[in-house]
Amino acid sequence: MKNSLIICDKREDYGTDWYASIINIRKWSLFQVSVSFNDYPSWPYLQIRSGSGDVLNVLFWAHKFGLDFTFMSRTWDWSRY
């Protein structure tokens, strides 16, 4: 992963994900956000997590819509999957 100010991309896998990473240094990002619209619905939930590679991670999901943001975490690398 190279150093960059902003990375934006779109990923298609059981729906569409749009994501952005801001201030990336090696494998770490200051702030990341993702908006998802998936093919399969799910029950709504809210997940707030700290630790395990993240300072703060918040995930919100309702029906087919998802919103995820992290503060000071490892940079998402979808090319590994």
C-alpha cells in the first residue's frame, strides 16, 4: 500500500460498495468510510467496536443499506479477497 492522501473506489460483490480512505500512510488510514447497497436484506443493527486494528469502528446496517466508518485503522485492501 502506497502513501496517499485520498483513495476512492467502488466494489461489486453481492451488491455495490463505495468506499473512501483519507490520509493513508503505509497500511494505516486516519479515516475511512463505506456506503453499501446489497442484494440481500438483513435485520437492522448497530455495531461499535474499538481495538483489533481500529481505534474506532462504527457499522450501521438496515435492510439493504449499510454505512461503515473507521477512525485510525488499517487501510481496507479489497484486492486480497
